[in-house]
Amino acid sequence: MKTLRKIRTTVDVPNEMELYDLRLDNLVRIENQSSGVMIRAARDGLCDAAKDAFVRYLATEGFIAERFRPASENPSLAGAGIEWVTDGSWVRFNHRRIRMATRVWAYLTWGRWLSLALFLVALAAAIWLKRR
């Protein structure tokens, strides 16, 4: 009778990657090391609950190993092996330029909405004055 061999699957996680969170306007670098995971954020702005949720997301998507996922039933072990550093020195000028362009584009978009609203108000006023 044949016996089934156990197949071990290993998931390769990337050593280093950069992610941009648009909602928080923050650039994050994840560095997978042999001793743990170092997460470098360009700006500080995450509370502990948001950090745990971000680490869960990283583990779910396969960016970090599953063993670093914080356990909801044992919060004392949450974040074991994960080091958070707020350091913007690694951010290149290109990232800063893209961030500034994104902000300018957002302001222009709001300006476009305002211009459209003013145009519609002027059009409605012109129609109302013509009928009067």
C-alpha cells in the first residue's frame, strides 16, 4: 500500500517592498529580516489598533510571514518580532514629488467641482432671470 508523502509548502516573502497608503498619505517600507520584520513609515500617524490591522493585512496578502500575524485572542503577543520605525530619510525625492503632485491634483479637482457648481448656479440664475 502506498503512503502519501507530506508536501511542505514554503511561501517566499519579498525581502523589501514599499507601499503607499492614500488614506493616511503615508509611504511605508517593509523589510523582512531573519530576526523579524521592520516596518518603516515616512510619517507617524498610526495608532496601535491601526498598526495591528495593517500587520494583519500584510500577513493576509503574503507580504510578511503568517507567524507575525497578531492573534486577537492573545493581545499580549501582538506585534512580536515586528519593529515599527518612523523615519523619512529613506524617502527619495521622486516620492516627495509624486506626493506633492497628488496633493496639487486633489486641490485642482476640488477647484473643478467648485467651478462646475458656480457655472450651474450662474446658468440657473440666467434662466430664471430670462423667464422673469
